[in-house]
Amino acid sequence: MQTQAIKLYRPSVETKSAEQPWSVAEIEALFKLPFADLMYQAQQIHREHFDPNSVQLSTLLSIKTGGCSEDCGYCPQSAFHDAGVENRKMLEVSEVIKAAKAAQEAGADRFCMGAAWREPSKEDMESVVEMVKAVRGLGMETCATLGMLNDEQTEQLREAGLDYYNHNLDTSPEFYGDIISTRDYQDRLDTLERVRKAGMHVCSGGIVGMGENLTQRAGLVAQLANMNPYPESVPINNLVKVEGTPLAQAEEIDPLDFVRTIAVARITMPTARVRLSAGRQQMSDAVQALCFLAGANSIFYGEQLLTTGNPEVERDRALMDKLGMYPFADKH
């Protein structure tokens, strides 16, 4: 009976297109599949498009920390919250180059630069453009997350050679207002549209474990999967609860529900890099292994994300060795 259910369900996955968008109900049905059936589908689709034992290593550097004017309930960098994060000025270009070289030597092939602000100023953009050019000059893929952008700013980044722009949707439209009030959902979609029109790759995902229900979690995946085209890079974050933020006491998500989210993202966005992002430090090796089996093929690599911890490089290398996995860059 289980095999028959898979045969009945897979055609709808294979024939999805921009003309046949995913409904929230269809995605919720994926979440509700028996775990083995869901993993089987995700693994099949993953193998159709990727080397199942290869993982992309990305390093994230905070180039401007703290003092953000947004009130995102999960974020310790918000000026609205007292989470003990110091407001620091933007790094010098030389510091960013040094960090990028170190990341490259450690095995990372994508370097992401993140800044805590609502949107960059003209002066901010001048520095960021120089950073992008310098990191690109090292032969690394470049990614930036700088908040909202206008048309002029997206063009500046494209000309500088930025490969990916990250702007997460965070959650579904229905749950979004419970998490953020200083920027609406359409603002996020507008920025992503500008990035796409400028010719850059889109990196966009969300956070699970913020108190959303299953329908709302499915709603996030639907928003991402129904973009035309869907993002080339999809980070799935497990909420890192930080004292001083409104979500510090949020209920823990069941680890298998997180794995299910990875699997559903893989099924609905077959050719995307699905990144196992924030929250890995709290995950066991077994849970991470299930995430890779579910279709995750990118991780943030290094001991620090923007302000929260990340598994040590040695732990990641040891885990990859145990699983017989290897960095994407080693095969290219």
C-alpha cells in the first residue's frame, strides 16, 4: 500500500510548473505523508538533480552587527530587543577579505556577507560593492543579505559581480504579522523581484519553530516554490532562541518535523540548493544526517553565523567523513 501511494503521488510532483502552482493543501499533504514515503520521494528527486554525497560549504560573515531598526521577533540584532548584541560599525574591506581568504582555505566556496539594517544607505553601498568585488576576485561565489533594495542598488550589486542575494521570507504571509511589524510581506517580495530582474540569483528561505502551525509552515514553502522561477538557494533555519528576544521561550520544534521541512522543500524545489542553516549547533549528528538524506546539500560552515554559534569546522568535517560526504568544491 505504501508503494502504491508513492506511485499515485509522484506524477503531481513531476508535472508541477509555473502554470500549475503548488497549493498550500498539496504541500500540507506532503508534510503528512508517512515519514519513510516522504524521505523516499525526497531522495529520489534529490538524486535526479544532484550528487547525493556532495555538500556546498558556505561561510557567513556579519559585516555590520546590531542596531537594526526592524523588530523581527527572532533576531538578537534588533534595536527593539535587549539581547546583549553590541552595535558595531561596518567592517573595513580589508577585514572582509581576510575573513574570506580564511573561509576559502578552510574549504568554503561561497562567501556570504550580512548587514543588520533595514536597507543600505548610499555610503553603505559603496563599501559593500568593494567587498563584493574583492571576494569575487578570490574566485569564490558571493552572496549578500542587506535588507531591502531599490532598483539602483540591485544594479550596483549586479555590476559588482554579486552571484546571490539573500532575502528570506521568514514564514507564511498569514503568520508573518506575529513575528514582524516594521516591514510587510510585500516589501520582501518586491526586493526579491528586483533582485531577479537585475539578473542575480535568489537566495530565500525561512525559519521554522517560531510557533507556526503546519498549515503556516506549508504556506512558507508554497510562497517559495511558486516563485517563477523558485530560488536557486533555499536556506531552512531552525529557530535559535536567544534570551532577550520575544521568541526566546518558543516551544521546540520536533527534530523529525524539521527533517520533514527539508524534504518538502526538496520535493517542491527540485533543483534548488537546500541549505541546512541556523540551528545546526543544537542538532545531533543523526538529525543532520537525516536532513542530508532528505535533500539538504548546502550548509553554513564555520564557527559563527551572524551572531549565533555554528558547529565547529572539525565537527562538520568529521560528520561528512562518517557519512561519506565531501565538499562540492572538491569535485569541481
